[in-house]
Amino acid sequence: MSSHATVTDLYEASMALSYLREGMTKDATFSLFVRDLPPGRGFLVSAGLEPVLDFLTGFRVTSDDAGDFAAALGCPPGDARSLVGLGFDGEVRAVPEGRIVLPGEPLLEVTAPLPQAQLVETWLLSQVSHQTAVASKAARCVLAAAGRPVVDFSLRRGHGPEAGMQTARLGAMVGFAGTSNVAASVRWGLPASGTMAHSYIEAFGDEEAAFQAFARSRAGPVTFLVDTYDTAEGVVTAARVLNTLRRGPGSAVRLDSGDLAELARRSRAILDGAGLPDVAVIASGGLDEYRVDHLVRSGAPIDVYAVGTKVGTSADAPYLDSAYKLVEYDGRPVMKLSASKVTAPGRKQVLRADGVDDVITLADEEVTGGREPLLRRVMSAGRRTGAPDTLAAAHDRFVEDLAAVPQHARRIQDPQPPVPAVSARLSALTSQVRRRLEEGVEERRRVRTLRNRRSG
């Protein structure tokens, strides 16, 4: 049976095989970073590192994997035999999960024998890119809610169950109050949250009978979905049932459609008039940070926001312009000169001062001026350097970092992200390597021109 080693792009296997055939197994450093922020983002939240470290710890190409690679490449099985037993015994330096990061800054750097570092590229990019995008979207929802609880309802419309699990975890990382996802609730000890579907009300035919039956099936506070037919009447019915059963404190009504601000005001008035000031109003239905921000600014008396589809898919920015690029091989700094995709050479570090005042440097530059290095060594010789990180620790880092983000980057509408500076040494190395590469290109062009003249 194949392992996760084959969850990769075909060209990764092609390159790894070629490197092995050519004896190119010296250490290589690849840097994973996001080139530019999507529109509407003032910062990113680093995420996905823990699953990456789990993957690298167990990474090993089996004979079945090699057979699958050979089949995909259309070559005899023996041609891929050199991959068998290939594991990961390199180093990873990374920004811990939950930290605020900016464009151009490495989220992680992998240093390992070239075939190893190449073959893991696809998995690392897919994990870090998706999870960083979703964590950043979720963080903006927390900002928009301005202290009100936010709950994850994304599982049913996310990009599959695995993405749903990731969203629940990432939501908790940035401060969500709970999740509808039972498996995620159990796995990470998150508060489980949920009500009922409209189909439940419809199945009974009578809204009050449905509410009564639902309350009988659960001990303690309950939440009633009140907009199946007429929302105001639904709230009146919910209030009557709650009062009859004496289940008010801790209970709630949920609004899932319509003009949520106006319906929340009407619902609050009905509940208060029925002597139920402790019954909360929950809003859901296509919410993201933009709608939450609008509702909060409008003064809508909404106590809890449930976000789902648009957050779990990061709907307005469903991907990041991320890259995993070779920056050094066998001690030689390398870079790419392609238009709009130039990379900086050498192993790097990010040094941060207060206010997310960042400088991208070479990895061996001295830390001065009270700055803090963001990248930490988290794996050495293919093994974690410490115990697995916890959600609580990642959340604490997020809270501390978010407090330092400038207000112009925290805005929901038209945020302006901070721009990291580049150290003098990194700039000098970049210029030096660029000059060497451009001179090589010019020399090859000159030789080709001479050859053509002679042959003509």
C-alpha cells in the first residue's frame, strides 16, 4: 500500500530521481514564503506547521511508493528503486503557528539532502498555504466581532472533511469560541456548538411542537432556530416554550436568513418583553468578516456569530501566492530571475521589533536592537527538537502578536499591510548573485552569437 509520500506532483519524483542518478545529494535549503498578500489582507497568520512536522517525521518512500512513481512516470519499476527507503533527515527552521507574518518572509526553511527536500515540496506547500489562508480569514472574523464569540460552522461546505477539521483547529487557534464539528471538538477539546436544521422544524409540521420535542431531548440550555416560517413568530414561540419549561438562562435563538440586523433587534425586543434577557441571539447564514463588521457597526444586538462556508474556504482569497524555492545548494546561494518571480538567495531569518517592524536578514546575521528572531529550529536530523506544540500556545502567540499589529493593518475594509525591510547584507548578496547569473547569461549569449557567425 502506498504512503503519503506519493501525495506529490509528478515532477517532484522526476527531479528527485534525476538528482539521485547524478549524485546530487548535498544539502539544499528551500524557503517557503508568500510573495504578496491577497487583496483585503493586512497580515497573515502562520499555520500548518504542526501537520508538516508530523508528515516529515514519518516520511519514508516504500517499495510500493516507488512502484507507483514508476507507473506514473511510465518507466520500468527498477528505474525508481533508488527512491526506496528515502526518508527525511534534515533540518526545519520555521515561524511557530499563530504568529503574524508578512509577504516575502519565510514561513519555514527546509535544509536537507536535495532529493529529500525536493520530494516533500508539494505536501508542505499544500498544508501551509491552505491553513495560513484560512487562519488569516478566521483571525479577521475575530477582529470584526469585536469581542463577541465566533463559532465555526464550516464543516458541511468546506473543501472536504480534512479541510473541515483544519478549519475547526485554526479557528480555535485565533480565538473562536467553539465548533459544530464533533470530531474536532473531541480531538482538540473544543466546545461543541449546534442547534437544529430547518428540516427538523418541517418534519414536525408545528413549530412549537418541534421546539418542545427538541428541549425534551436535551438537558440544560437549548438553542432554537426561529426563521423556518416567520421569524418574529418563531421568536415568540421560542420564548413561550422557554418560559414554560423554565429553560431561559444560557439558551438562545438563532437567526439564519433575512435582514439579520433588523431581525436581531426585533428578536431582542420580543425576548426582553417575555422576561428573557439572558436568552442570546445567534446569527449565521453566509457570514464572514465583512458582514460581521457591518452588523457590529450597525449596533445589531447579536451575541454570537456563527461563520461557515466563506471562512472555511477563505472565499474572497481562496489561495495564497506561495512558493517553495531553492535558495542554497551545497553552500552556494542561488536565486531565480524570472520576471515578477525573483527570489532572494541564501538561508534567512526575520527579525521583529515592536509594531511588527520586521527585517528579513540572512540566517547568520547578528540579532541587535532588541529584535526577536521569528524562525526557530523545530526539526533536526529528521526529528522534532521538542514536544509537539499546543493549540493553547499557538493561541497565546496569536493574541500577543495581534495586539502589536498596527491599526491600519487590522482594518476589515482596505487594510494596509506593513512592509518588511531587507537587511544590507541580504541586499548585497542578492545583487552579487544576480550579477553573477546575469554575467553568465550574457556570456552564453555571446558564445552562441559567435558560434552562429562562424557557422553562417
